Amino acid sequence: MMEFHDIKTRNDLADSLEIPRKKLSYLLYKNDINTFYTSFEIDKKKWWRSKN
């Protein structure tokens, strides 16, 4: 497996992630960045109570 600092190109990245190059290009360029993240809020009082 390639070391992170050895990755220089998209092809190197795809090979390192063991995914097809076309799939990497799709993920990078075809998807809207907002589809990767979900916003949510955590009620701190309830969260702390449940962790104790």
C-alpha cells in the first residue's frame, strides 16, 4: 500500500483507496458537496446526562 505522502495524482489516490478511477472522479466532480454532510444539533444537557 502506498504511503500518504507518496500520493501525487488522482490515479495514485484511487489506487491507494482501491477504487476505480472513474468512481473517484465521480465522487470528486459529479456529486454536490452538500450531499456528503448532515447538520444536526446535540442537546448538551441530555448528552452529558446519558454519558454519566
